[in-house]
Amino acid sequence: MIPQGLLYTNEHEWVKLDGAVGTVGITDHAQSALGDITFVELPPAGKALSKGDEACVVESCKAAASVYTPADGSVTEGNAAVDEDPSLVNSDPYGQGWLYKIAFTDAGALAGLMNAEQYAQFLEEQEH
């Protein structure tokens, strides 16, 4: 099930906005495709990112995958719980398995992201 109220990227990241600060993680689809997450390299607080930059790396028994930032901003924190227990990304990708928080310089730049319905359709199109 794809949670409502989040925004989604073509690279299978999700963003939950709280004012101009976004919490970012990977979708259930992404964690499922990766398999068991074994390591997450989180971005340091204060790191400036531009839209499309690699923010962090998620490694699994199958592959390593980059997680990209959806808009310009500065990292406010990485999820220490995921640093300690990377499997949280598998077990709770939309909750305790979030990856980092970012203060967007222009939250309006997220307007091009997909809502839950659009993301569900995007996944369906990817399967065909």
C-alpha cells in the first residue's frame, strides 16, 4: 500500500513535508527490490544538496543504490536509528526507516513530484 500525504520521485524516494523541511526515505517498492538492507551511508547534518544530487547510499545483499535529493536544500539530520539498524528501512520504510531530513531552499520545487495515486500508476507502467 502506498501512503497518502507523501510525495514520490521517479527514483522511488518519498518525501514528507513539514513546512520547508522534508523527511526523505525510500519506498516500499525500492526496499523490496533491494532486498535485505545491510548498511546505510547517511548524509552529514549541514551538507548542502542540489536537486538530483546523491544524498546517501543504501546497501543490501543484492546491490548498492543511491538515494537522490528531490530539491535543493541542506541536510538537518540523518536517522541515527537506521545507522544502528539498517533493517528498519525494510521493516518500516515509511516510518522508522526514514533516511534523512532536509531544509529545502524552495519547497515549491517539489511541485513536480507524484502523489500516491500518480506513483501507483507509475509503478504499474514500470511493470509493463
